[in-house]
Amino acid sequence: MGDGPRIAVWHRDDFRVRDNAALAAAARDGDPQPVFIFDPQFYESGMACDARKRFVHQSIAALDAGYRDRGSSLVLRHGDPGAVLDDLDVDCVYVNRSVTGRYGRERDDRLFERDDVEVFADDGVDWTDRGRGDYDWQAQAEVYFERERREAPTELPANRIERTATVDAVETEYGVEPEKTGVQRGGESAAWQRLRAFTDAIGDYPGGISAPTEAEERTSRLSPYLAFGCLTPRQVHQYVKRETGDGRAVSMFESRLYWNRHYSQKLADWPGWTETAVNPVYRGLYRSEHDEALAAAWREGHTGYPLVDASMRALRETGWLNFRMRAMCATFYHYVLRCWWQPGADHFYRHLVDADAAINYTQWQTQCNLTGVHPVRVYNPRKQIRENDPDGEFVREYVPELRDLPDEHLARPEKAPLSVQDDCGVRIGEDYPRPVVEFEARREQAREDYARLADRAREVIEHDPEIRRRASLSRRGRPRPDGDESGDRPTAEEQASLGDF
């Protein structure tokens, strides 16, 4: 060790030493020199909240500790990745490919063409011909999940690259001061701790997904660790299977890991998910009538619909929401407020600590039926509060104006008698807003809008194979188009498809 070629192992969103293809190959081929580059774009784009930046910084520190345990260290640099790679005194660069959008995809396409860069793809995504769409994704994903994990090197040579940046200096330069509360700590060790705790209690998983307060405890909360590669989906899958065997809870959770990979495949195939409606019939829908005042009320949690407002405030205050609340807020924004989908999807991506472009944007397009193959399902926030927050625990935590309002009035506080409002010390319309729009009328209007476009959207799907491939779902756990007449109760398969980690 120490006599082979010096290989920079460029970490980006793979903050782990275990099950890391680039690191394993570098240890086999020469002397690994681990490097992380603080890319100014991540800090200046306005698309990442400070809590997510801090999560990344904690993950960097944990990765450095993992390397130091093995005799090496993680070198930190700051600047344009291409320029930094040029400046490294190494023979070549090994890097893991990952699914990215927008700037990240352009950066990777540019840098991965370099002769000194070797790219490794061991993530269950087919990279052979992006956009081809005729591969057997199901078989490929199953192979990925069952294939043996990459072992971490037990000993590594000292890292001889000069460290020229620090986490503290970067946080100072970019003013990273997280305000969100209750955010999980980043890093590989924290990820394993969370995985073990979830696995020990996995029997509580079924039935704890939809209610927002229960979901905080009963879902895995592994999503940020998966998004930043502190764990791989394969590690999670194999650990849960090994420790628990089979059963309903394991099957439900396993399906979510498959859907995680499936949506990554979708974005790998077509980068337009982040900014262009899949079905051209819906491109620009509601853009010309986008009401910024309504969008602002939604972002700030002042719509007059308590469960929507509690969810949007929770997103801003904690950086996390369970799937059902994400879906409800997305459909409310698009169908009920009649706002253009992309600013809403961007707002979620900006505030979510577990933001994953593949899951966030494909789910927004799915929930808003911009594919032309999904039902127009508008979650009724009044019905949802009765079913998923009947005692008002979640609403009262994030909408303190309604804390003393009796349970029976939480779904529609504007209907509470004035005497009740006076007794509770809240006046609807002053202390808490009246509904900014009338839900039932807006829901019906949205259904009419989509009904008018349905034939054209189906025609596109039927006659354009490329768009049909983009809009289609995997065979595994494919959601059924049928549902109850209320339009807001997804089947078990549909819940499993929507990135609820």
C-alpha cells in the first residue's frame, strides 16, 4: 500500500465507506485519496435549505471519521469541481454515478467525459442508454438488491492531497445557520443507528404511514440518509431482510425501496421531470392564471385549511412531511389553488432535508396528473383531518392559533360559532384566516379542466411511445387507476409507490 497509482475517490452524494463501488475499486487498483468538493452552486442556487446543508456537513464529518479509522482522511476542497479536479496531484479520479437533475446532470455529463475520470454505476439504475426505455427494469432492480454489497477497506494509505477547505469556513462564507428544528443528524453512523431502531420496531410500520404525527415515529425516516448516500437502498434492503425475514411490514417497506430506485431510473432516463410536464397537453397548465397571493398563502400556511397550513408550517419548521401530507399539499396547490406546479415542487425541494429530485419532481407530476395516465385525485383536507388527525394533535402543534378550538371545529374553523371562538380566544378572519378559496367548487373545476383535456392527453400517450414510456410505472406494485369516488383514498399499492420513507 502506498506504491500504486494515486486515485482520487471523489465523493458527492455517497457519504459512506461501505458498499461504495468507487472506493472498493480504488483500493483494489491503487492508493485511494478521498476528496469532497464544496461546490458553490449548492450554496448559491437557493434550492437547498440551511438544514440540508448542515446535514451534508455532518455527513462529511462522519465520512472523514470513517476514513481516519482506516488510516486515511477525507480531503476537503472548495470551488468549481472541474477546476478542483485539475488541481489534484493524482493519476486519475474514481467517482460513483448518481441520478441528478439540472445543474448536477450538466456537470456530470461534462466531467465524466474526461479521460482521467472513471465512473462506477452500482445503484440499480440502467445507465447503458438513457432514455431507451426498453430494458427490463424489474429484473435489473432485483439483481441490484440481491447482489453482494461492496466491503469497506479495513486499512487505507494516508491521504497525501492537501486539504484547503474546512466545514467551518464554508459555513461562515455562505452563512449557514439552520433554523429548522428536530432535524436528524447526518452521517453513516447515524444512518445505521436509525436503520437498527426502525428494524427493531418494524411491526409498527403498517398503519402508521398516513397520520402525520404517527408517521414521525412509525415510518423509517431513512429518506435523508438514502438521498445523500449515507446508506444504499441495497444495504437497507438486505439488513431488514436479514434481521426480520418476511411479513407484511417488511413487504410494504421493501416495495418503497423498489420505488425509490424506479423513480431514480425515471429521472436518469429523462431530465425533463424537474421542469417540463411529461404530457405536452398539460404543459403550462395554470401558469397564466397562477395567483402569487394564493401561492404565498400556501407556502406560509395561511390558507384557512388547518391541515394544509399545519403541513406547510411543519415543512418550513422541520424540513420533513410524511407522504400523505405531501400529496395533500401538492394536490391542494395545483387543483384547488390552480397554481402552476413547478414553483410548488421547487418550494418542497428547497425545504425538504431529504430532497431527492427524482422522487420530488416525479411525484409532483404524478399527483398533478401531468402524465395523462393518473387519476385526478384531489385530497380533501377536511376529510383528511378527520381521518388522520382526529384529535388535532398535529394541527394544534403547528397552528397554535387553533390550539383551544374544540376537535369538532378543527376541520372547518370558519363554521365555529362566534361564542365558541370567543371562548377559545380566536377570531376566524382575524387571528386565523378564512378559507382562501371554496374547496368543493375548485375541485370540480379542476376535474372539468382535466376532463376537457383527457382525450388529447390519451391520444398523445397512445401515439407517442417515448412519452408513454416516461409516463408509465413499473410492473412492481403498479398503482391501479380505480379508487373510491371521494377521490382521495389511494390503494395500498399507490401508497407504496409514492416515496414514503
